[in-house]
Amino acid sequence: ALDNFDGTLWTSTDQYVIAGRQLAADRIPSKTRPVSASIEIDALPGPYLPVLGQPSRLERTDDSNEIGFNESSGVLATTSASSRGMRYTLAGEISSRDDNLPQSLPSATTEFLRYTDLPDSVPPRLRALAREISATEPTPYGKLVAIEKYLRGLPYSISTEPGHSIGALTRLLTGTEPGDKSGYAEQHAAAFAVLARAAGFPARVVVGYRLPPNIKGIHAVTTSDAHA
């Protein structure tokens, strides 16, 4: 969960405590279903470890590497220089569709205000675009869905140059040259978060992996399954 945008990169400001077996069960939303998995890491760059939904319990096969946990984002991270060969079993909760979402209101407490911050380098055109896209919708949820539909209407291409800087997002959202408005998950997730924040909504970018179909209960996840 990436919560800080400086105009070039989305990064995380999470702070971690050493994870025990019991994680954040008391913060799990009400409409969920339980999931569990045994995870084995062959190669994985960076400190962040795979989780499922909102993790609630962690069982480790060894204690050779310290694992940190951030309760607000549900992210696990290791202090080890390499996570190769790490194994653990994780239980978590996956959110189910909530039919009351259309009537919900955005979080407005101090805890979430920082998720509306944008750098000064965001041009007025993008801020105006966020208002234009959502202007006709009367509810907060409707405004966010309008932004989603707008982005889904843009050409989707995995051959687009990577990057989610203000320059890249400005080309995606307001460009006039052929190919300017093509993008893929990285740009679309970043664009949604920027437009949502510009419209006054707290938003973060979430990165991870989409599980491919399992073979005899095993999901073999590779870099090609990366998603945002």
C-alpha cells in the first residue's frame, strides 16, 4: 500500500513492529471470508512479503529472519537482505462485496487526511479534470465510480513505457498525440489515486500479484503476475 506521492514515485511511509503469530484480527472488516495459504519464496526483490487480504495470523517454519507488520496497511516486510527460501503460513480475511458501498462516505478523520495530499507539481488541468469527470454524480461513491469508468475508457496497452510520474500521468489523461492515452495497470492505478485525491478523497496505490490458476492447489506466482 503506497501512500506518498512526490510527483515522480509512489512510496510507502509505513512503520513496522515485529510480527507475532496473531496479527490484526480486531481491525478486520465485517463482511469478509477467511482464506489461508502456505507461502514459499524462491526469489523476491525488496523487503515486502506476500499477504492475502487483511492478514490475521502468521505461522513461521523458522525464526531466522525477523518479519515486521504494519497494522493499518496489513503489509508484512522482512529485515533480511534476501527472502529466498522463506516459508510461512498465513491466514487472512478477504473483503466481500458490500451492497451498502453506494451510500458510504469517505473517511474524514485526521488519520486519513494525509491520503489526500498531492505535490504542487500536479498541474491545474489534472485537478480540473477530476472535478469535470465527477461533477454530475451526487454521491461520493458515484464520483469515484465515474473516475473508474473514465480510466476504463482509455486504451489499455501493456507495451506502454512504464512510469507514473506527473509527466506520464499528464500525457495519459490530457495528451493529444497518437498513443498518449494508452496505459496499463501501473499508470491507471496511479492516475485513479491522483484524480481521487484531487477530488478530495483519501486514496492509496496498492501493488502486488494476481494469483494465476492453481495446479493441484499450488499457485506459481512470477513477475509477469505483478499488478497495481
